[in-house]
Amino acid sequence: MVNKQEAQLTAREQQVVILICKNLKYREIAEQLGLGYETVKTYANRIRTKLGLTSKVAVVLWAQQKGLI
């Protein structure tokens, strides 16, 4: 069984994580990456699901632990 904390994020998901860590709103992330708002929300939800996390704060803490930021 794969540990959710060790789940692999795609390159795009990693980009979204980094921008979440910069405290950007989903609309700002969408604009910066050239994506739609709903697409960014989907990425954020997928990231939290893959990692077994429930909040943006938890994603930021995870990114710090993994050295992404």
C-alpha cells in the first residue's frame, strides 16, 4: 500500500502547490498559469486527496517538509 504522504504529484500539481504556498488565491493561480479557475480548484482538490490532507495550511506544511518551498 502506498503512503499518501509519498504520493507523486505531477509537474503541474507541484506548480499549483508552490503558488498556494505563496498565498495566491485560486483566481491568481489560474491567471498566472493560464488556466481556468475551476481547473485550479480541481488541481487543489486532487492534491489534497492524493496527499490525504484537508486544508491549504496542511499543503503548505507538507511542501515545507518536502523541501518544495
